[in-house]
Amino acid sequence: MADRNQGVAAVLSSLKGKDFLSSGDLSALQISALLELAMQLKNAERRIDLGNRVLGLIFTKASTRTRVSFQVAMARLGGQTVDLNPQVTQLGRGEPLKDTARVLSRFCDVLAVRTFEQKELIDYAHWASIPVLNALTDIEHPCQALADFLTVKETFGEVEGKTLCYIGDGNNVAHSLMICGSLLGVNIRVASPKGFEPLSEMMNKALELSQAKAKIEIFNNPLEAIRGAEAVYTDVWASMGQEEEQSVRAKAFEGFCLDEELFSKADSNAIVLHCLPAHRGEEISSGLFESVSSRIFDQAENRLHVQQALLAAVLGGL
Ligand code: CP
Ligand code: NVA
């Protein structure tokens, strides 16, 4: 055990002071070490006390899981968080991001940012002198993907060689799954209606990172994509910021509801995943959401453990 801990610590020491803006910022080895540490923290085999470190939370969009899991993770590490929502800071009155990032770097030890444009997150990372973590942008949700693959690992004991099928919008969650999955050697199949597929640059990035270890495929037919998959995942059809497209999207996504009939074509031991919040009766049937195959609430819990591991690594507490 002591040797294993030293191995994990040696790999994760390379993350000290680093930003986490995209799933592609981590190597396969670093992701595996983070998942191992997260599992140890979850099983109470490890306790890490970082002393009184402070995480600043800049959230431009709503959040339950990400915000609370970061707050609890920091508390468990012996630190604390400060809420820096644009509505309550001078950001909301137009103070430039580059000034805000430099000031907050003098007070905080790490920042987690949830915003719309990936470019804004990159600007925070550029101007801040402390690590900046992606708490969701329109393009990626990399902390979510870490929790998702921890859930797959817990269920099956390993992730490499497994097949995860994502059914729905080719959005931020799909992008991070593709990139993180490709690094871990997980075959990823995404089924989206025409016009709602993942961005081609994200597909290319995933293919490049997979080094042919994993198959990354895009389908327009969910029945073709789901066949034999061991993990089946879905997310809302209209993400935050797309609310006014809801009715157009509901029409475009007809036939893409993950229900019992579609799920019956997956592997007989397959699990159901959803990042939440969910719209029952739209992207997922109520029955499947509540079924014995669902690991959705383990997946939500795992946000806490992977983010605790990530914070310990970037703050150099191992
Ligand atoms: N899955 C997720 O990120 O949930 P929140 O929007 O509640 O943070
Ligand atoms: N794709 C969703 C994920 C929410 C956690 C959104 O961006 O709103």
C-alpha cells in the first residue's frame, strides 16, 4: 500500500500548480492516478490535510453538484471556499477579467470557473498565477468525465477496453467523455441527430489522443450505437444557455430518448449514467432513471471524490 501511495503521489506531483481546462490537459497516467486516489479517499483509506487553503468559485451559470462537491471537497481537505459569483463581485459591474484574476490570485490558492466560452476560462488561466479548474464551459466538463470514469471503474474493475455509448446532444459532457475516454482506452460511441454531433475539432483531438488504443465513433442512429455497450450515458438536449431552443431541439431529438426498449440492446450488464440534472420523459425515461441498472447517484457522489483528489494534486498536498 505504501509503495502504491508513493507511485500515485509521484505521478500526481506533476500536476502541482497546473490548470485543468480540458480533459486533454491530463495524461492517461495522471487520470489513472487521480482515479486511484479518489477511490482511496472514498473508501476512507486516505486522509489529506492541506492546511488552510482557499478555493475561489466563479460561477456564471447555475450549479448544484459542481459547486457543492467543490465546497465539501475543500472542507474535507481542511480548507475553505469563497463564492465569487459575478452578481456579487465587481465582475458584474464590468471590472476586467484580467484585473479580477490577478487580484484573486493574491487571496486564493486555486480557482474553479464555470462559464459559457472556453476562451474566457483560458483567459482566467492566462491572467491568474494560481491553478484554474474548469467547472464547465459550453465546450467541456472535464471534472464530470473524471467522476464518470471512476463510476465505470468501480462497476467493472477496469475501464480500458470497455465501450461507453453516449446518446444525445454532442455537447460539453460528450466532448469531455470522448477525450477522457480516448486517453483511458475506452471505446466511445456518440449517437446524435444530424446537426447535433460533437464538434469535429473535439473528435479530432480525441482521435489523436487515443493513439489507436480506443475506437471513437459518431452515429446518427442510437440503435446502432448502443449495441453491446457496457455503459450508456445521456444528458439534456438543451444545455444551459440554450433554453430558447428547447422546443426545436425536442423535435430534432425524437427517437433519442434513452428508454427501456433502447437500453435492452446494450450489454446485459450495462449501466445507465447521466450527469444530472435530468429531464425525465425527454432524454431518459423515468423507469430507466430509477432502474437497478442506474448508477446515476454514485456518479454524482463521485464528483466529490475526484475533485478532492484533483485539488490535492494541484495544490501539491500529496
Ligand atoms: N453535473 C453537474 O455539473 O451538475 P451541476 O450543474 O448541478 O453542477
Ligand atoms: N450539458 C449540460 C450539463 C449540465 C451539468 C449543460 O451544459 O447545461
